[in-house]
Amino acid sequence: MRWNARAYDSSFGYVSAHGAPLVDLLDPQPGERVLDLGCGTGLLTAEISSRGARVLGIDGSSAMIEKALSLHPGLEFIVGDGRDFTVAEPYNAVFSNAALHWMGREPDTVISNVWQALTPGGRFVAEMGGAGNCAALTAALSTAWREHGLPEPDLPWYFPSPAEYATRLEKGGFTLRLLEYFDRPTPLDECPGGAADWVRTFAGSLIQGKPVELVESLLLRVNELAAPALRRETGWMADYVRLRFAAVRR
């Protein structure tokens, strides 16, 4: 997945804005070592740092890391993937906001790597998309692809149920302390193109390499199909469902 860091911050800043309560749940303490996994452009990394923790931001996108370094020159950021990262010294906590569902091809590997990165008793605090997340958007996308005679799209995310992810965490050596599963309809205030803009940013790999005329036709149809469920008088909404948890390494 290739990310446009500038568009991500300008059009989808709510990703970081909604992460603020997650930082409160993490409750970083002065002097603690915290790893921000899937840090994006580093807005929440900076918030964690402002509370006195020593924080490292990791993201699989070099564009995101480049933007994070320019925005927060005093902080440390590196390119890395949740499925294969290692650390030289263990951390007191691993934090992740709106990123784990992008590592869904190997969720157990990600959990194992987080476990390895933590001290015994270290905290794993995260929020991700849960089962049912973007259901209307995904249905519109799949239908549009089918109507255009294209194969079923290989969707690049993983939205587990609470029971499924809790089981993975327990099997991965964690004790679950908190698990929340909730709807969070989210205004797409910066998406004048509606669901099409959402697809361009979060599922861009599905349209990459396709002829311009086909892409325009696909996205027009996505908008038509998604509008009854997601377009309001005040604008477009994303049908988000979130899974938030806090766990400790056994």
C-alpha cells in the first residue's frame, strides 16, 4: 500500500484526532520507552512525547516517515513493518492507532513481534477497525467491481471480531485488561468526492494501473451504491466500527 502523506493529513486528519483518547488510555509516564507502531506522520507520537515518554515511531511507509521527520525534527522515526520489526532494547509500551488492520495478512506475527518488543508486564494499547468496519463502503466497492466484470477485489485490510482478536492476544502471551467494540460513524468532511475519495486514499492499490476511464466509472458507481447508506444532508459519513484494547505481556 502506497500512502500520500500530504493527502492523509489534510483529508483524513480525523484518524489522528480520534486517537487522542487512546493516548489517555496508554497514559505514558515520564521516562517510559514507548513504541508507536504504524505512526503515520507522527502526530500521536508527538503527543506521547509531550507527556515525557521517550518514543520511537515506526511506519511501513517511507513517505509517512519522511513527513514525520519534517514535522517533528526532535523525535525519532524509522521505516519498519509490524510483521518483521525487531528492537535492540525492550519497551515499556507499544501503542498503535488505526494501523493494525493494515497488517492483517499475518496478525499473529504482529502480535508476536509486539510481545518480543515489550518488557514483562509491558503494555500493548491499540485501536483498529473491528468486524463490520466500512461494511457499506466495502459492499459498494465489491459490487462496482463485479458490475464492471472485474474479479472480486483483494481488500487490503483485516477487521477482526472482539472474540477473535482477544483469542489471538491471549494465545500470543498477553493478558487482556480492556476490550471495547463500538460504532463510530465519522464525517468525511474533507471528501468532496464522497466514497470515491475514501477509496482513492485507503484502497488505492485496487485502482492502481487501471485505465483512467475505468477508474472514473468504478468510483462513480461506488458513490452511487454507497450514497443511500452513507450520504447525509450534512455530507458523507464513513461507517467505522472500532476495536480498542489494552493488554499486558505475561
